[in-house]
Amino acid sequence: MSDQEWYDALPSDIQNAPIFKVAEDGTVKTIEQVVLDLTNLTQVAGNSLRMPGPDAGDEDIAKFQSRVMEKVPGLMTKPNLEDDDSIAAHFTKMGKPATAEDYKTPEIEGFELDDPGGTKATAHAMNMTQKQFTAWVNDQAKAATLRQDKLNLQHEEQLGVIKNEWGAAFEQNMAAVGKLVKENTLAPKELAEAFDKKQLPASMLRYLLNMSELGAEGTTFQTQTDGSDVIPIPAEAMSQLVEVENRLFDKNMHPSDPQYALLTAKRNKLIRQAYPDASLDVNSMRA
């Protein structure tokens, strides 16, 4: 039987079915072609998904969504915001670890989380993915570095203030303060630690120096001395310099005077202490 003959033998209503559609040039499909087309349609029907109707219940909708997820594994559904389990499942698919302990903390040189367990618990409660957790910890590390850099700069500025104020007496005065905070039984250990790290503000260093000079109760530090070996701060050196120069020049002391050589030597020493950062020719200076 020819292709045309078997087609003509079909009932007229079946002939009009899309599967038996005649080509534009009038040729009909072969039996083999029709069988192949029917096979393909069967396969497509087996893989097709029927949308739930308007009267479908939650169970039918859930089955439909499950089939969709099977067909498209990477597809994500919108979570039910009224259902905690639905929200948790949604973020789990996005990369949220199953438990807080499963978060992997990035290794950052010079930085450690103060409370790793608490941080992970907070991240899990906030539905963070591992990627988000890593970014969050990195941000904390950067913020901590910026804070420490700012503190270090403040400490350096404060130390610069006191160095300028104490001048040549800086090392001497710092030694006195260090002795006080480390030997005074009433001084908290945090004070000594801050001193060693050069983190004490200028106001605290001034106060502690004053305490060391008073000989605070509980310390073995003593400042009983004749003053000959004590280096004055620039302001004090300036005051002493004025007094020495008053004796030298205002009274026109003659070089043959026994006190002249001693006062001149002391004047030169005080000039250097009053102007510790300046390059001066002390021999050519006259008040």
C-alpha cells in the first residue's frame, strides 16, 4: 500500500489531526514517519509538567513544586515567610551551613575573633551563607586594623608631645615613671603594661612623674638627691638659664671671679637642655 493509499483510508476527522498533516507540496507522511512522531510526542508528554489548577490544594502544589525541582535542580522557590522551616531550607540551598559550628573561619594574619562560637551562632541566626560569613569576618578584621592604626597614631602623637615637653629629660623622666608603675604595689598591672607598650597619654605621664617625685606610698622609688644629676625639662632649664645669665651679665661678673667658669659651664649646659632640638653655638650666645 502506498503512502497516499493508507492516508486516504483514514477517517476524514483523523486526517485533519496535526500528526497526519499533509506537507505544503501535497505529499503525505510515511507510516514510519508517523510512528516516529508519535514516539517523540509520548516522550515529551512523559516529561511535561501540568500546572496545578485554580482549585489545587497545598499538597498538589507541593507535589508540582517537587517535580519542578527534580526537572530543574538549580531552580529555587520563593520561601514561605510565615514558615521558619521554609526560610531555613531556602538559605540552606543558598549555602548556609547546617549548623553554626560548620562555618569555616578565614585565616587572617594578626587577627582572631574574640568570640568565635558566639560569632558563628550570630551568623547562623542571621541565615548567613559561608561566603557571606567569610566576607563579614574579613570586614571585622579590616575594622579592627583601622582602629588599632588609629590608636597607634594617637599613642605616637602623645609620646611626641611629652618628648617635646621633657626634652633632654625624657629618658630620665620615663625611667622614673617606669620605676614607679612597676614597683608601686598599689599600681595595677595594666598600667605597667600600657607603659611598656608606650600607650600612656601625655597627661598620665605627667601625673605619674609627679607621683614619683613625691615618693608615693607603697613604692621603693626614692628621689632624694642633691639635684646635680637631674636633667630639667626645657621649661625649667629656661628658668634656670635666666637666673644664671642674670648673675653672669647683669652684674658684669669678671672672668677672674671663681664663680665665672662654673656659671659659664652651667649656662652652656642649660642652653642645650632648654633648646634640645636646636643646633646652637653656645659660646657666641649672650642674654
